[in-house]
Amino acid sequence: MVRIDCLIFGYRKIKIPKDAVAKVTTRFLHMGVSVKISSDGEFTVRERDREKAHTALSGIEYTESECLGLLGAYKKIKNKPLVFSAVAVCMLFSSLSSCVVWDVRIDGNERITDAQIALELEGAGLSVGAPWWQLDRSKIEATLLRNSSEISWVNINRRGSVAYVSVAEKHTTDGDKSVVPSGYANVVARADCVIEEITVKRGVATVKQGDTVKKGDVLISGVLPAEAGGGFCYAEGCVIGRMSDTIGVTVERSYVKKSEKSKKIASVDLKIFNFSANIFKSYGNSDTECDIIKEIKTFSLFGKALLPLEISIDYATEYSKEACEYTDSEMVSVASARLTMLTDLALTHADLLKIRTSGHFTDTGYVMSNELVFTADVSSTLEFASE
Amino acid sequence: MTENKSKNLSSEGPLSPFHIEVNRIKRGISLVASGVIGINDFGEDRAVLMTHGGRIIISGDRLTVLIYEHNTVEISGKISEVGFTYGKN
């Protein structure tokens, strides 16, 4: 194994006869040269110890390799200007490319989107392609905190050419006096339901668990009773109600099928950092209908760092239309897929208790429906004036 | 009642320039000897190190010699036997 300093500063491999190993090692020992000699007589000498090694090997037959390691590679390519310049250009490019921001990664945000923070950062001067030497991170952090009302803390770190932005959002806790809304309001039901659970933050509950309420009924009143001192308040709370709903879909047997006729490249745009250039564009109108499909190709370095290079290709895809008919099984599968999607959407903020699915064929198609029983937050705030 | 006291090497005066240290390594055993003034014999299965006090005879297999500064020599490989002789002859 070759030592790391030998690899960097260059070394030579020397081979001597086996019977001369003892003599040579003794000479090296006396000269204080550090070498590792195997029993077959082969050893490596650092380039800086080469002269001493020659002295130690005087009178002994030996073979010596040319300079190896990084220094050897440099000596080899030094006399080849093309290779040397290519290596130099590569090194220059890599050093220059590390001088700009290649990617901005944001974490710690929940309510504010990445895009909003990225926009704020861009306004403060931090964006992909911005040179690192022009960025004052503490100044950007201060600007971001000053401009954004929803961020309470921000920290920008640099790892390689990637900026890691950590943010902490401002919390609107219950105990925070500043978030108490002004005015007066009742909490009303936004759907017909049976009350399952009621939690009052402010105001007086007018219903209890098990009560049946209709849409618009007052659940938590903002009018305080005389025992509580009277007056009005902004009622707040969480009311969970049990309700039922029916979601149905109808799939017609006949439908229009679009089939792709041709796909042509309409335009190609190249984007480097924030500079965009059109490198191809086709002209002329098509007599048939067509869709424009945009395909954006991005490039990354070893699948990690995103390069500031984008190729955007617009395809003009021409379609022809033809009338088709579903078979019975196709209609059922299409209806099932659509109904699943609608059900998932309806239950986004609800807990499902019971579901019943039914379907039947009609003269023109297939009708499928889901009868759902679920619990969800049914509270809705309705403000009122005190007069 | 006897008192057990650990030996303090610094109180014993300067250490002898002749010093051997043996360690287990990945490919066998490493023997580091200081105060070596010459290597009389070296081969794949035998090495003879000369010191002022005598000789160190190392037998084994696939032996490698590594020379450091200040008369320090390391012999590594599958060392099977280490012998000492008194005197330079």
C-alpha cells in the first residue's frame, strides 16, 4: 500500500535483487530514509528521497520506475498542452461553478409554502445562480424576517454549493392575546348532523352531545347569559358532528376517444441560471386539433445537486376523435375509479364510520353511488353586530 | 503489611535505546525494534537485526521490513519465532 504523502508528492518503485535486500536496508537505516521493503526486493521511495536512495543503491543493480502519483501525472501531462489545458479548464470550471448557488432547500415550514419562502429569498438576494461572494447571509436573514410576517426565525447554511434554509413559523396559540378576533360571532352548523362532540373555547354551548341540528343552527352562542355577566363575545370552538352523504357518478356507454396522430417538437428552450434562450421553434398552423405538451428536463450532479440547467421542450400533439362505446365491465371499472376519487375528496377532513356502495345499469350507461356516514368538524363562524 | 506501588517509568531514569514492541496486525504480527544498527540478513522467512547489545533473529513467513528514522525498524508478516543472542557475533 502506498502512503498518501507518496501519492500526492510523487514516488518511484525500485526493484533490487533479493540477496541485496539486507545490505540496502542497512544503508537506508544509516541514512535515515524511511522505506518499506518486501522480501522480493521491491520498495517505493518518495520523490524527495530519490537522491538518497541512489546513493544507498550505489554498486547494486536495480530497476527504477518513472515518477508515479499526482506529481508523476502532472509531469506526464505537463508536456501535452492540450490535455494540460483541458484539465486546467475543468478545474477552473469546477471552481467557478462552486462559486454560485446551485440549489436552495427549505425546511421547517408547514403553513407557508416553499414557493413563498423562495420568492421572499429571491427578493432578499438569495436565488439559484446567485454568486456566493455577493451574499451576506445574516443580512438576508434579517431582510426575510423584516419582510415576512409569518416567519419568526430563519437560518441559512451553506453546504457545498447548496443553500439550506431553515425557518420557524410564528405560532398562533390559544393563549396568545393578539390573535383574539375582534367583533362578535356565533358558531353555527354548516350541515345537518348529530352532535358527537363539542369543545367550547369561547362562548356558551347551546347544544349537547346527541342533539340533532340543522344547517345554520347556533351551536355555540356569542351572547353571554346574565349569570356570566351578559354581553357579547366572539364564540369559538370545535364541534364534531355525525352526518351522512351520498356521492354518485354516472358513466355513459358512448364516449369520444382521442387518439394521438402525431407528436412534433414545437419549440426547444434552454435555460441556464435565469437566462432563457429559444434554440428551436417550428412555425405553421395545423388543420387538426392538437395539444401542447411541455416537457422540462432538469439535470443533477450524481443525483444530488440540481444543476442550474433546464431544457424545456414543447410538443404539439395532434389528435383525432372517434366515437367509442364502453363494455359493461369497462363502465363499472371507470365508475369505480371516479367514485373512489370523489369519495377520497369528500373524506379529506372527515373520519369515515360506514360506507355502502351500490350500482345499476341504465339504458344509457351505469350509475354507481356511495352512501357515507362520517364525522367531521361542522362548526362555522357567523359574525353578527351588537345593535 | 506490604504496599503495592505501580512502577513509574519516568522515575527509573532514561529508557534503554534498545526497545522492542510487538503488536498483532491484520496480516500477522508487527515487531518494532529501536536501536538497530544494521540488518545482517533479510529474506521472506528470516530476518536478523543487529543492535549494540546483540542480535534479534526473527523467523516467519512473508516478512516485510519497514525502516523509520532514528534506527527504528519494523518487521511485519507471519512471525513465528523471535530469538535473541548476546554480543555482536
